[in-house]
Amino acid sequence: MIQTYSSTIRRKEMDAVLTCMVDEKIGPGELNARLIQQVKEFFKCDGAVALRSPAIALKYILMSLDLEKASKIMISALAPAWHYQVIESLGYEPLVLDVSETDGLVPVEQIQSGIQKGGRLLLLHETEGILPDFEAIAALGIPVVEDISQSAGASVALKDENGNVTEERKKAGLYGVFTIMGLEEHDVITAGGGAVLMAPGRREWIVLKKFTDEAPLTDLLPDINCALAWVQLKEFNRNETTRKEIFNMYQHASMIGRHKTFARDMEGGSTMCSFPLILSSSFKDVKSYTARKDIEISLAFEGSVIALKDELSETCIHAKSLLLRTAHFPLYPRLTHVQTEKVVKVLGTLP
């Protein structure tokens, strides 16, 4: 059976972990610092800190922003459920917004509506590695925190003073006041758990640093996890090239059938963290069919906010529809050529 998900952990990552264990330095230390340096070089952000979970990262962000308790924080209905749970546990009110069926992202109109309902902050989840219209969101004048757990590595082409597209690109993670890059099991870069909290600008980093400098060791990511993330970030471009090649084959194969993929910029403007297919038939029927071919598929958004809060179904109609109809097919660098060809063949014959 070809599993839906598999880590990108290879020999290099394991060597880094084993070295860490042999040196008996597994707590936050040298490799934590090395990971941060790698993050700063890769993203060109001003400062960063590696923490034990995305939830802890959000806690430090809200402390730095000094947002009043009970303030409304806008989130996507397709964001991971922890967005809702952590916001609520910290004494704030989650304001859940519906998404567009074409790309799974929260439309600007929904954000405008959220602001009118009292939304003070936008926690922007870049679902399935797809980047939103940052220009249009910035024009709303609302503070934005990016979650690039699925979109790390994606970038947007910049424009010159005349509005013409240039060759210069700006990476996801540099558009908000702060950025969370999850390092959890199914995130595009994984450390088996944890998160990197980034401050794109110097002014934000000065504020954030005051809090993170006083962080207890239990909030900081241990070196044994940092070892995994450090090597994966170094190997990101190679892994992403492999994922993109597989994604292109899958996309071409799926065009034969009646099922759809999300609209996305294929030239660097999105990260191929997974292969989501929006089904026109029953998920149960498709799952049974792929299982007979020894391929496992999973509901793409089974761990999302809309899955956690079914009572939102009436106000988040598109998200609810995508929850029921979107399937993840196996896509990861460790897939062999034979396995990839098998998935391609099945994609072209789905019921």
C-alpha cells in the first residue's frame, strides 16, 4: 500500500540526528542557533526563534502585538484546528471566514466582512501551499500574521514603479508582521514537531526578541528536532523540485477525468506540499477504488477548523463542501518511479 503521507526524512537528516545523540546535546543549543541562521539566510527575515509548537509561537506573537483580550482574530475555515483552539485558549475570539472553492483561500471580500464584524488581526493560512493576493490584503490595513507551514519556499514576483513584473521575488513569510512556519509531521518542512517564529522586519524583531529572550527552555525547540529541520531546509530546493515534477504528472493525469485541482501559480508562486483533488463523486467510492489499487488517500481537511466546528457549516458553505470532497493523494520525494506511475495511472481512471 502506498501511504498518503510520508516524511522527507532521508539519510542526511538521520545522520544529523544521530550526531546530535552521540554528542549528547539534544536540548536547545548549537543546532537551534544553526537552524535560526539557516532560516534567516533562506527567508531573508530580520530575526527568528525556534519553538516547540506553532501554538507557543502564536502565544509570543499575541504578547508582542499586545492585542487586547477578547479581541476577534480572523482565521480560515480550512486552517488547521489548532488555530481556533489556541486563539480561544489564550482568551481571544476566533472569527472564522469561509473560503473560495477555486483555491481554498479566504477571499478579500470575506476579510473585509470580517473587519466589519470586529476582526482585529488576520491569521493567514496559506492553504495547500497556495499564496493569496498579498497586495489586496495589505490594502485593507489590517495586521497580518502568516502561517507558511504549507507554503514555505513559495514566492511572489515583485513589480517595479511602473507596475511591471520584475525577476526579483519575495518569499512567503515576509508579508505579515510575524510569521509561523510549523515543523509538524505533515508540514512541508518537518522536525517531527515544533515551529519557527519569524519577524520579517527589524522593528517587529526588536519587540519580539524582548519576549523570546526570556522564554523558558521548555518553550525552545530541542537540538534533536532542529537537526532534522536544519537539513531539510538546506535540502528544500531539491525536495521541492522532486515534488513539483510529481505534481505536474499528477495534474496532467487528472485532467482526463471530471475531478478538479485548485487554481495555483505553478511557477514558484506555490509550494507543492501535497496533491489535493476536488472530487466530483463520493470520497468513499474513490477511496474504495484507490484502496483496491493499493493506494491510500485521505480527506485533505480532516484536521481543519471546519472539521472541528461543524456548527460553522451554514456560514462556511464552501469550506464544508471542500472538507467533504477534497482528497490528498500520495506526493512526497521518497516515492519511487514505479509508485509515481501507479498513482498517475489511477488518477486517470478514477470513478
